[in-house]
Amino acid sequence: MRVNNISNWEYSESLNTMLFFAQRLDELLFHHSTDSYRYPVLSIIGLCDEFIRVYEDVENKIIHEKNIDHILDEILSRLKEDTVAISIISPEFKERIIKESKAWNKREKYDNILYIRRKLGAGKYYKKVIELLKNCISNNNDKRLVDRYSGILVRVLIDAGYSENYIFNCVHNSFFYQKVTGIDSFENFVKEFSFDEKEYDVFIGFSQDFSSLMPLFNRIKAGESDITLMHANSLPMGVKARGQKTILKFHKVKALDIFSAYEMVREISSVIINAFAYYSHIRNKVKVYGQVIDEKKRITSIDDQDLLKYRVSSLSYEESTHNAENMLNITFSTIFNMREISKITEIHNSAIYSENTSDSLLGLWSIAETLSGEEETDKIQKVKNRMIPFLVSTYIEKIVTTCMLDIKRWDNEFFTKNIHNCIDGDNDLESTFAFLAFDEFDAIRKELYGLTEMYPLLRYRVYFLNAQLKNTKGLFSMIISHRNRVEWQLHRIYRARNYIIHDGRRQEKMNRDLVINLHSYIDIMFSKIIDLLSSSPYSHDSIDNVVTEHQLKVTIMDEKVEKMEKVKTTKDNYRQLLYYDYEQ
């Protein structure tokens, strides 16, 4: 999370929940937020749509029947907590489908999911979440509900066709760039989403000369838009040529916002240029420039920020050098390690810099299969068996690290005085975990609560993590929830991979989100493998050996924590829980 400028707020305690809402929206949409705190890949409506599509593919013998059960499990899990959906379809229906659906045949499952989809459709789900959010903000309470509703709101708006960049801009215009005095700011924010398509003139420029491709462009329509090859001296006032050798104008593109209009044009242009590159064998390294004129004749320049390299936080030069040195030591320990690690890093870097989402997804998935060994099981089961233990064992560490960095960004002096210097631990991470989990540090947490009235998202996050991490029951519930989410997401990524390879089908927007998640999974798993190889007592150890051993350790730790039931987090067990390692 970031510390936003709230100098435009005429702040009072009555606006605390609205400030929390604004800060949470910023976190949901900020590109460098940890994936655990960004908006969900699918809303419950999106899950229903996915179930219906996959059911139809099962019926058409395109995909195996077992796929629908993974989606159904995710829908049932979401229904248990989605008070917006429950308020529309009724608590009685929720209880019925949760209790009885496992015994239904696939047609009965389909009929009931279709019923949910229809009940939540026609804008009812969106209107209800706005109503519930306004109620919470007006009454200045229920931040946990606002947390849930905010993620639902962002996902529903994106599903409707709004660009996340547009929503992000609306958040900042409504809550951080303009005066905020009361609930009017929330209502003005909602008014930004009329769901009415507008017409935009979109200019897209290329660093290479593609004027010879105009016959191809003229055969494609962006809706009802015409396409014109522009000359630098005929551009409207304010539209810049800035080194572009070819500039195309797409006339009156219909979209919900300027970013969505540009994305549509960018996708169409990419299809044509990629088709040309396929036959010309010219490497496609083309810089692209986007400018959009809206109905009020305002011109907005749009940078391409969808590449995966822009979505991940890069390490400092010193950290990168240190980690690379560590990796190289392992790489040259054996011929096998050298071949495997070289292959993984090469594919990883190609996926990061690829401008094609499908290429990125396929490349990253191939790394997941490589890291999962050669055991004789189906591909998805093999990846799950090997990858999920790494994502489970590092989850608490990841969440605590995020909170530690948030506290430092908010007030590094407070962190140094109250956490770094005053709490036992071998490092800042362990000290932060102790601060969050131990009863004895309740006074320091209360001091933070008193100082973060203007930063309610941080106060909420510390309060929530304390409730979860102070005993093994809460911590294990976090682990189980995370494990389930990762498993469902891996099945979704694998389906996307199979659709690309076998059916030529791709859902570009969803696949971009899947690539972000998969990249995070790969980085976590590979980094942990390098750490395990570095600390291995066996000379010339192998990737497969440390992966197998780690899988077993996490299984033992799962069994141990589950048997603990509700044991307090203390100085005697906190390192074991933080690092999720039974040998600590």
C-alpha cells in the first residue's frame, strides 16, 4: 500500500471509512501491489460465466468433465462470504447449493449456476454493491465489509468493459486530486461509471514504416470505425508525431473509456503487424505510441504499461547482484543444474519482455513443469504437487514482509523505535511478525492505531493480521484459504494454456491477470529453490532433490499445525510458524 496525499481532505472522524475505501481502491489497482491484495481475477458472476463456458466445452468433448468441479468448489467458497450475492439470491438458496450440490449430476449443477448468473445479472450485482458500500461509508463502519465490497466493485467494473487504468484515474481524481468534504465524493466517483459507450478518435503510431500494410488495415473494422493513414502535417492540433514513421487514425471508436478504446485499437493493430511479421520473418520490435481524443476534444497520451516487466517490482542493483551471484554459484555446481537453471532464466526473461500475453503464459507454464520434475502423473497434478508447497510455506513470510514495508513507508522512525530496536528477532521480518502476533506488544500496536487515523488501511491491516497470527488456528486458516485460491488459479491457468494450444482460444484480459499470478508463483518457487540449494549440506545437490524434500517438510508442517488447534504464537514457536518449517 502507498501513503497517498490527502491534503485536499477536510478530514473528520466521520470520513474515516471513506478514506479507507479510497486507500483500498488505490491498493487494489496499483500495479506493484502484492498479488494477494489486488482485485480478484473473477467476480462471482465471472465464475458463473466460466462454469457455463466450461460446461458447454465438456458437453462438446473439448475439455474433461472434472474441470467443472474445480470451478464449482470456488463458487461455493465465494458464496459463503459474498454478502452482496447472498442478499440477491437469498441465504436459503446459498445454504441449499452448499449442502446439496456435491450430489447433483452435471446438468443439475449447470442449471443452478445458471440460476445464480441470471439472478445477479442485469446490473443487480453492481447496484447492490454500490448500495452496500454507500451504507457502510455513510455509517462510517464495517471496514471488513468495505474491504470485500471494494474488490468486488473493481472486478465488476472491469468485467463491464472499463479499463483498470481508467478506474485508477477516477479513484485519484475523486479522492486525492479534488476537495473531499463528505459523501458527495463517493457519489461523484460512482457517477464516473455510467456504462454508456462514447466515441473516441484513436491515433496509434509505430516506430517503423507500416504504410504498405494499409490494405490490410482497411479490411478490418474496429466496430464501425474507419481507419486512415495520417501524415504528420495533417494531424490535429495537439496530436504529436514524435518520431512515429506510421500514424493511423481510428475514427469514432466506441468504448466505455479512453483506455479501453486504445486497448481495442492496439489489439487490432497487433494482429495485423504480427501476421505480417509471421511471413516477413522480421523480428517485431516496434515501439507503439497511443493518443486518444475524447468527446470534449481533450487529448490523452497513453503509454503501453501492460507488459509484465512493468507489473513487478524490480530489486535494487545491489540486491540483484547478490541474488545473481547466489544463483551462479548453484548454476555451476553441476552440469545438470547449469542446464536447468540456464533454461529457466532464459524462458523467464523472454516471458517477462514478451508483448504477447499468450507467449508469456505458455513460457511461464513450461517453467512450472520443468521445476516440477518428471514424475508420471498428469501435468496439472504434477505442478500442483510441487508448486503449492512452496507457495504455502512462503505465504506468511510474504504477507508479513508486505506489512513491514507498509509500516516503514508510513513512518520509518516509528518502525525503528518501536519494532526494529525493541523487539527480539534476528532480522526486521522476525521482529515485525512478533509485533503483529505477540500479546506482549499490544501497547505498541495500540500506539500505531492511535497514530494512523489518516491511514486507516494500515491500521486495519495490522489489526486483521494480529487477529489471524496470534494463534495457530487463525494462521492455519490463512494458509488453507491461500492454498485453495492457488489451487483454483493453477487449474484456471492450465485451462487457459490448453485453450491456447489445442483450441486457439484466448481471453486476453483474464489471461493478463493469470500471467501476473503465474509469474509471482514462479518467482517465489524458483527463489526458494535457489535458497534451499545454497543452504544444502550436500555437495552437488539437485533441484529435484530439494523440491521433493521441501514438499515432504510442508506436508509434515501442515499436519503439525492442524493438530495444534489453537496454540498461542510465542517466542518458542514463532519462527517455525513464520517460515512454516517444522525443523526450526
